[in-house]
Amino acid sequence: MADHYDTLGVSRDAGPDEIKRAYRQLARQLHPDANPDDPAAEARFKEVALAYEVLSDPDRRRQYDTFGDAGPQGGNPFATGGLGDIFDMFFNGGSPFGGQPSGPTGPPRGSDLEAVIDLDLADAVFGVEAPVTVRTAVPCDDCEATGSAGGAPPSTCPECNGAGQVRRVRQSILGQMVTAGPCNRCGGFGTVIERPCPTCRGEGRTLDERTYTVDVPAGVDTGATLRLSGRGAVGMRGGTAGDLYVHVRVAADERFVRHGDDLVHELHVPVTQAALGANVTIETLDGDEPIDIEPGTQTGKIVRLRQKGVPHLQGRGRGDLLVQVVVDTPTDLTQEEADLLNRLAELRGHEIAPPEHGLMSKLRSAFK
């Protein structure tokens, strides 16, 4: 086996800080994440980790200097579980090969929540501050979110001795491997509550309704989701709150149909205005707007009112309001109006079906 000092590239009289610096530099270079699918780098990483494990411990370093690897431990780098301590220092408690971090995990973060907010078109176009109510987990007032009755402090978990995790030893082809998992007794807190709060049963939280104000930006549409950070359920025993995700649902509007950032409105005009032209006023989301109907306007004609649509969420400006003209044909003509239209048809040379009058005409029509 290679000399541990040579593995780290330090002299035999190197101090603890020099050894730590050398290990950190090599570990970063050889870390499996930086060298995927490289068995040689992984093997070298383990050698560096073992070297640091031995040389960073004064007793084991003294033993190594005296006996080498053939000391009382028999040279098995996994017999003492010391690699877990190395990973605690360098990887914040997590093994680069998939192990669990050591030490108490602390109060868990609360869960995220979802809610739906209903808007009308005007609120979606111009934005609005709207309330949303959710039933959620909130801090328990009686125990001040500690979960302990009477303010009594929690005690160290006897199962994991406050570590929040329990180490387990298993046999592998490399020897004994030490793994760690959350403590079942304390759930990873590292502490247990002797006298749980009767209100929250030791969780430090209760269920209640909360109403929050949602700042809806201008231009949202059905399917948009807004996030309210920290407005979700609180975690157990003082854990941070999750987020609240608010899904937007915009109601259909009687006057306008939305197409992206454009709005479409059907404008019905009588045949006389379509033929002769007119100036009409329509109601938009911004107020009344005049529109010129040119003489001879046909059904389907589009009049575009720029910047009267929906604001662009990802930029400046707005879409347009597209006014689609629909020419209405009169159906309840008086005799005088019918005579006028007949005269117009005669002047323009249009053939029309003459109206049939009387009982005999109606009978003939029924038997055709």
C-alpha cells in the first residue's frame, strides 16, 4: 500500500492544516462527480480519503508512523467507519458514493400547497390584488411551535445520542461498510419530547385557515401559476414553511374572446350602416372607443385597435383589440321598409322573389 504522506504529497513533519489543504485539493480533483465512469480516479480518491483519515487523527498518525499499515487495526480502512468522519468534514456529512449525511437533520421543511384563484377578464388584463384562502399547518401558539408542553426543552434522543441518525455496519467485498440512516426514534431531530403539547400532539403546528393576498400581474391567463414563497404549510417543531402555488383560472367574457395577447370582439351593425358607412362607439376594457364603419363594409371585416388588448407578460406593450364586423340583415320589415328595399332592388337591377299574399297563396305553398 502506498505511503500516506506520498499519497497526499506532504512531508512527514507536515502540520494538520497543511494535511487538510492537500486533502481538499486532491479530493476536489478526484471526486467521482468530476470524473464520472473513471474507476482509476475513484480508486485514487479512496486512497486519498484513507490517507487523510489516518493522518488527520493524531493517535492514528502516531500509530501509523510507528507500525505502518500493519498496526492493531490490520490495515482495513473500513473497519473503524472513519471514512464517514472524512465525508462529514468535506462533503457536509454526505458520502460521494451515495451515503446519508450524519448529524441531526433539523426540523423538516413544511409541504407546498396549491390553490386556485378565479378572475374575470379585466382583472387578468390589468392585474389585481386578490385574496386566496387555504387550510394549512400553522405554528402552534400554545407551545410556540416547539411541540413541548409548558416550554420544557426536548431531551437528547437515547437511540442516536443526538446525532439524528443511526450508523449500521454491513459486510461487503471491501470489508465492513458503515452506513447511516435517519433515527426512527426521533425522526432525525436528534431530540425527543418527553411531554408533548396536548394541542398539537408534539408536532408544534396545528391546522387553520389563512388568507393571503396574491399580487396578480397584468396579462396572466388561465393555466398560469403564481408562487408565494413561505406561504405553504409550516414544518414540524419550528420547521420552515413550504410555498403556496396559486393556479389562475380566468372566466369567459361575454364581449371579448382572447387569442394570446389579442382580444376579439364581434360588432353587429345594420345593413344600412354597413352600406352607407357610419361612426359607432364600442365599449372596450379601457373605455369607449369610436370606430369608423366604411361604406360598403362586409361581414368579416376586421378593424384593429392597437394597444387595446392584453399586456405582454414578457415585455412591454399590449396586444390589439380586433373588432370583427357582422352585418345584420333585417327580418321584421314594415310595408314601407319593404317598398323602399324593393325600389332599391329595382334601381340596382336585382331580381327578387315577389311576396305572395292571401289564403290561396299560403295553401299553394303548403302543397308544393
